[in-house]
Amino acid sequence: IDFDLILENIKDLNSLVGEGISQIEHTPRGARLRRPEPLPLTLYRNGMVVGHGAFRPYQHPGTQQCLQDIMDGYFPSELQPRYPDGV
């Protein structure tokens, strides 16, 4: 696993979705500025944790696909249903 590539691509993906930039959130009484909540990704020697989910070993096929998506420069496909515009 190329951790340097993963970290570099995560920085690039974060900039694509406007990391640190507030977005307009419409409310019943008008609108307000809101910063999107980040989704933490914690990398360990033998696995990773996405958000507040369970530990996922690197040998698991789903974990391998997630990391391959990031190494290819894409948002993980497993996150697309929940975050269609990226996270």
C-alpha cells in the first residue's frame, strides 16, 4: 500500500469538494452558511477505519477496493450513495 500516494490523493480530493469552504444550507426560515462535516479516515499498519465505523483489515476485498479507488484518484465508490458530491 502506497500511503504517500493515498495521502496525496486525499488532499487533492478534499480540495475538489471545497475543503474548508462553507455552503449554503436552506432552512424553513431562510438560509445559513454551513461547513460540511468531514469524514475521518484513519490508517493503521494493518487496516483502516472510515468515519466512526468498524476496523477494516487491508486484506478485506472492500477495503482493498476503497484504497484502490483513492490511489486511482477517485472518491471511494462505496461512499457515492451517501455522498454523491464527494466528502
